[in-house]
Amino acid sequence: MSQVRDDRLDAGLLRLIGVTLLGGIMGILDSTMVTVAADTLAEEFHTTLSAISWASTGYLLALTVTIPVTSWAVGRFGVKKLWLFGLTLFLAGSLASALAWNLWSLVAFRVVQGVGAGVVDPLVLVILARAAGAGRAGRVMGMMGVVLSLGPVLGPVLGGVVLESLGWRSMFYINLPIGIVAVLLALRVIPAGVPAGKKSAARLDLLGAVLMAPGFAAIVLALTEAGERGRLDAPSVLIPLIGGIVLLVGYVLHALRTRRHEPLIDVRLFSSRSFAASVTVQGLVGLATFAGLFALPLYYQVLHGHGARAAGLLVAPLGLGSALAMPLAGRLSDRLGARSLVRGGALVAALGAVALTRIGPDSSEVWSALAAFAIGMGLGGVGAPTMGSLYRTLPPEKVPQGSSVVYNLNQLGGALGVACVALILAVTGTGTGPAADLGSGIGGFRSVYWFVCAVAVVIVAAASLLPGRPETPDAAPDDASAGDEPGQTPAGERREEHGASPTSPVS
């Protein structure tokens, strides 16, 4: 009888994972699909590529600003209502973007999309972490990681196919049937998250929102500008960077002093060694991943003369390696803990990066693809155990805040990775046109992958701060009533060696 009950719960969890990822994948794909349409949009609206970049930048900034507020709204409105609101807003922005009549209407509607994605994206983690419980956190995060790994790789490829076959408006129309199905399924499958009469009465930390959300957005904007310009000393980089740092320092001081209400993000969570190490490692994974995803297409285009579509397909092994490694690493982490798996994954990524420092203009694409596959596998072996570790050590009520921190640091890590690659290539004099100097070009790309190797080495060092082997055997939750979500485990069910207890954020 017990076995039947466990199977039924597992089937329900799989349905929940599928429905949640169906809703979440749209934002992941959409954030990268539009980048391949820059030339087409510039011609359509008779403007410059610099102006068109605001269609992507506006989306990214809106997403970044919204994520911190979502962590508060989960307790106030419940997961299901918030999820449906975010999906509906994203679909409305998609439809409006497809109907845009000029550049600035497109930018405005992309901002609406970004707000919807800023609600949905962190909720993916909240829903799955609560439903999985401590005993299955690694496995569920590994399954989610498949989508997160393939999204940035498949987005440009899918965008190129849709753009050439159906036109740029179809890149937004394609969200509508997927989104409608996601909404209909969510009505049946997504749990409410806040029982009737138990919604949080906590007021929104308005001052915290005014400090933190624009602070993160300003830093992302600065890093994006640095990536586009290949320099740090431009006013468009320095002004938002300094402003963002000042705002975030102000938020930290505010959060430490506030007593009247709970801050958006409790900065005392970082006093937990496990939490601080987990979110730091996750940010470094984003940095290394986006550095690789940004540099590899340039390598194939500049030094091998491939077109954008072929270059995009040749980058796919990086995402494929990560997608294959994440489910296995996540499952193993539920039994072995995060520390040893993260070390092993980071070492594999470092070896793959070292292999890419040996490539040249005449190197076979097979070798660079294999090296990229190794980097992807290594980073996938880091990502899923780290995420599982994070959610095993967070108190259930802090899961929305933890998700907000993870997504914001991942955004910063990705933007920093692109900016670092652009700066390295600019310093080494790497060209991007047909007349590029191959000697200086290959030196620049090799420097990029020495940088990726250095990031992997830092992850190896940080792994010692992650939790080790769990003290108790893996156990799936028996009763959906254990928490607010089906499958949520009670706080304190499980502890890990040298990590924070699930009942306390402080190790």
C-alpha cells in the first residue's frame, strides 16, 4: 500500500514539474531568441542596432526589477494566483510585441514581457523546491536544469529558424499557443501555496524595493553596456555601476536595521555558510556558462568563417553536456551531498576550458565541440547539486527569498560573463569582421578560456563550504499535508554535515 502511495506522489510531482517547466521555458527562450533578430528589426523600424538593443535590455531590466518583489508577493497572494498573473502578463506582452508598430512600442511591450517573466521565473524554483521536499531537491533541480541549460542554446537557433521562415512577429506569436496550454494546465496542477485565511499580512518593504530592485537593474545595465562597448571607463558603464553599488549598499544597511517589517531579502541568510556558498557558486556557474556561450559563436564566426546559424548549432554541445549531467548529478546529490560532486564537476569544466585554450584557426570543429561538451557536463555537475543543497538548507518560509537571490545573482553572473569576454577580446585586439587578425584573434579566445578555467578553479575552492553527505537516508515525503505544497517536507526533517539546518538559516 505504501509503495502505491509513493508511486502516485511521484507521478503527481512529475506532472507538476512538466507543467511548471512548460510555463517557465517561454521566458528563457524569449530572452535569447530576440537577439538574432536585431538586424531585421533595425531594418524594419529604420533605426540603429544600438537602439534596437533596448528591446532586449528593457526586457532584462524589467525582469531584474520584478524578481525581488515576487519573493514578497508569494506570501501575500499565493503561488497559484501569482503564477497565473505572471503567465497572463507575459502572454499579453508577447501579443502586444508581435503587433508593435515602431521601436519604442516594441521596447514598452518587451518591458511588460519582462515583468511577467520576473514573476514566473523565480516561481519555477519556489514551486519545485516546495513540492520536492528536502529528500528529492537534487533530483528535481536536476530535471529543471535540463530546461535551464538548453534554453540559452536553443533560443538563438529556434529564433533564427522562426525568423527566416515566418518573420520577426512570429517570434512573439509562438508564445501564445504554448502559454495558453500552460495556463490551462496550471489551473489544474499548480498548488495554491497559501491556505485560505493564512495569507501573509506583511507589508511590502517599499524602501527596500526602491533600493534593491533598481540597484540590481543598474548593475545589470552597466555590465550589459560594458559587454557591448568592450570597455569599463565609459560613462554609460560607470554611472549605473556606481549608482547600483550605492543602492545595494543602502539596501543592506536598511535590511539590517529594519524592525517594523520583514525586508524583501533577509541579508542575515548570508550568515549561513551553506547558503552563501551555494548562491556564490550558482552565480559563478552563470558567469562561466554565459562566457562560454558568448565566446564560442564568435570563435566559429571569426576564425572559421561560419554563419550565425552554423555557429549557433556548434555551440549546442555546451548546453547538451549540461542537460545530460544535471539530472544524474542532482539525483546523486540527494545521497552524496553537494561538496564532492561540485568539485568533480568543476574539475571537468576546468579541463574542458584548458582544452579550448589549445585550439587554433585550423583546429577541427570536432575538438572544440568535445571541449565545449566537457565544459557543459562539468558545469551541469556543479549546478544541480548546488541548487539542491540550497533548498535542503533553507527554511521553507525562506524559499521565495532564496529563489530571488539565486535568480538575481544568476542574472548578474551572466551579464558579468558576457562583459568579461568582451573586455578580454577588446584588450587582446580581437576583431570580429572578415579582416580580423587571426593571430591576435586566437590569443583573445584562448585568454577567454583561461578565464573560464580560473572561474572553475574558484568553484573548486568554494565547494569546501558546501554541505557534505546527508546524515539520513533519502526519504520521500509521505503526506502532502506536511507543508503548504504537495510533497513539501516538514522543516527539520533532514540535516547535512557541516551545513545549515533546515530550521535555521545560520550554520
